[in-house]
Amino acid sequence: ALHLAQAEDGKGLDDFQKVYNAIAEKLRDEDEFDGYIGYGPNLVRLSWHVSGTFDKNDNSGGSFGGTYRFKKEADDPANKGLQNAARFLEPIAKKFPWISHGDLYTLAGVTALQEMQGPKIPWRPGRVDADEKDAPENGRLPDASKDGNYVRHYFGRFGFSDQEIVALLGAHCLGKTHLENSGYEGPWGAATNTFTNEFFVNLLNENWKLEKNDAGNEQYNSNKGYMMLPTDYGLIQDGKFKKYVEKYAKDQDAFFEDFKSAYVKLLENGIDFSKLGKAYVFKTLDEQDS
Ligand code: HEM
Ligand SMILES: CC(=O)Cn1cnc2ccccc21
């Protein structure tokens, strides 16, 4: 059965906006991380990895239990590099001890996306810290060396459509790959910390060459210094995915709308929020300055 959301008692929009603001101010303050990319992309990746262990067949994994806090999950080789995001969030968790880990990890991704000029992401609290025995086994996160068919099958475990899969992967407009983390090397030049549809524009406009990188893994590189993972490239090799790549390359608003919906579904998969009220939509720091 689905996990029933149990919001932190007595906490409302203002309380969670305070957590949002603490994360957003720390993001602004610590802007030198990873060659001045900042922590935003890493926090978005953490919010995806804590949710990406979900399996709709037995409702195991997913963001509900905050089990990333256990070594068993944090030490999954697929999570290499996310220690930075976890360390970033430690003082936030200490300042707001009442928030569950699952709510903190997902709220941090929402905060980072909105502060990087992404769409407004409605967010609901109610994840509850589970035991280490509930932490999913390693190996549930995807393999970047595969093709479009693998990606479709992989996300079938979450119940995502082709359109939702393409929209979600648009988050690869953010940050970069790091050879020491994943065995893929991204260019410093092209890495960004602003949420746009350029992942799709680059996929279609660059001429991609399949090359072996210094770790011996194949990746697609362009003469402008951009890179794509084989799974990224699979989105234009597969005709059914490609039409959504073209849609989002032409229409950033459509991308923002579809990304927002798919990202909320990713973060909320496996949880019954029906007993809760409306989702919260947080103000960005800029919207509060005025
Ligand atoms: C087929 C599915 C996916 C694969 C195989 C994949 C693979 C990867 C790999 C290998 C990296 C580089 C990690 C590193 O070396 O530091 C990465 C980074 C990243 N991924 Fe994905 N990813 C997938 C889906 C997603 C989704 C669904 C999201 C979010 C909605 C996402 C967000 C990110 C972000 C923001 C980064 C940059 C992190 C940073 O700069 O520290 N990815 N991904
Ligand atoms: C800037 C760049 O390489 C865009 N990009 C293309 N694929 C990516 C996967 C993870 C992070 C960034 C990615």
C-alpha cells in the first residue's frame, strides 16, 4: 500500500518557507563550489536520487523514508558526488530538526530549481523517517552507458510516459559530469546553474561524436565542448522520444510545465497525500526582497 503522508505537526507554509530561505541563502552564499557552478545542480540530483530508487511494483524505495541518510544507500556507487549535497544540508537539518529527511531532501531540490530560475514547483510535506531496514538495496539507479530503449524500460518502473521521461531528463541542462564520480567528464565551459531548455537545443543542434573518455567510457562530445551521455543521446536516436525533444527545444514554456509535473510525480511517487491540503508554492528570494 502507499505510504500515508503525515505532515510535521503544526507546521505550515511559513515554516517551510523558512527552510526554503535558509537553503536559498546558503546557495547564494556558497557560490564557489564546483568551479562556481554552486550547489544547485547537486541538490537537484540528490532530490532525484532519493526518489529514483522507487519501484511501483512493491512500492519500495522512493523519497518517503529519507533512507539516503543511511550509509547503505548513501554509499551506493551511483550516489558518488552527492556527499557534497548531503554535507550542504547538515546545518539546515540542525537548524530545523522538526523536518523529516525525505521532506528536506525533496524541498532542497525544489528550492534549488526555483532559485536557478526554473518553474515554480508545488511541494507537499509528509515524508516520515523510516528505519535502515527499509533502505533500498544498491543498483536501482540508472546506467548512463545504455540507449533509449533501456531508458524507456528503466522509467517504466515508475509509471512514466515517453513525454515525462524526456521532460525529466531536461534537468541535464544543469551542472556537469565529473570523471571521479561517474566515469563521465563534462566540459567546464558548458556547465550551467540556470534552468533552461538548452539540453534539448544542444541535443538537436550540435554534431555529436562518440568518443572514449579518460575513464575508457564512451560519451558523445561536440566540437563546441559540450557532452552528452549515451542515455541522453538515446533521446534523439529513438523516434518516439525525439518528437518531445523537438517540442521542448522550440518551446521552453512547454518544457517548464511538463518538467514541473513530471518532477512532482517523481518526488511524490508511492505516497498518498490525499489527506493533506493544497501543495505549497514557495516564493523565491528575489520575490521576497521587494
Ligand atoms: C537515464 C536517467 C539518468 C542517467 C543515466 C543520469 C546520469 C547522470 C550522470 C552520470 C551524472 C554525472 C554525475 C557526476 O559525474 O557528478 C548526472 C548528473 C546530473 N543529473 Fe542525471 N541522470 C539521469 C536522470 C536524471 C534526472 C531524472 C534528473 C533530475 C530530474 C537528473 C539530474 C542531474 C543533475 C542536476 C546532474 C548534475 C549534478 C552535478 O552537477 O553535480 N538526472 N546524471
Ligand atoms: C553541460 C553538459 O554537459 C550538459 N549535460 C549533458 N548531459 C549531462 C548529464 C549530466 C549533467 C550535465 C549534462
